[in-house]
Amino acid sequence: FVATVKESLGAMAILVLRADLAHKEGEDIKEAVTFAAVEQVYRLQKWIKNVVAISSELDDNVSRRDLATVVLMEAIASRLLPLLAHWKDMESLGDQKAQIVIQEVCSDLKKVGWLDDDSLMLQAAPLRACAQRYGVDV
């Protein structure tokens, strides 16, 4: 199951956004970059929410720790957080919406105990740092 989850995450196209595009080019480019960043964050957030929800229904043969590592390191630390970093450069989004996303992701992960699990502290560190930056209690 973990391999299938990794494969589904790998199939998601994540654009690498150049922050300078939002400022140097015309309004059309700025709008396209903003839309891409917003859409990607919400797709990733939904993917994370779904995987976390499914994790509580898995049998004992599936390593929940391996699944948590995929979510925390590959989905959140490597994809979600870099995309949220672009939101600070976009006037229409700002920190408030990024804070809401982080708050919701942290809430989902707390429900299954992944943020409080001692064996996952290292994997959860990037999310914890981001949550602290946005003033989200974890």
C-alpha cells in the first residue's frame, strides 16, 4: 500500500515556480503563477487528508510509520511547504491563508498521532517549524 501511495504522489505534477515571475512579468503571468501555486497546495492538502483518513483503516500488515514518513517527508516537507513559501510573495494570498492550510494539515496529522509520535519527530520537524513560523499550535 505504501508503494501505491508513493506512486500516486509521484504522479502529481508539481510545478517549480520562480518567485520573480510573479513580480517581473505582466498581469497574465502573475495570475497564472498564483493560480498554479494555489491549485497545487489545495491538491496536495486534499491528498494528505485522504491518505491520513485511510491510514486509520489499514490492517496491521501495512507499516503506518512508513506511510507517515511518506506523508511527512515527501508530501509535506518536499512539496507542500516549498509551495507555501511562494504564497508570501503573492499579495492576494498572504500568510493568513497559508496559516489556515498549515493548521488544517496539523489537525489532520494530530488525529492519527503522527505529530505526537516520538518515532516521527525528525520527520515532523519541517512541519513543526513551519507551524511555529505561522503561529499554529502543534
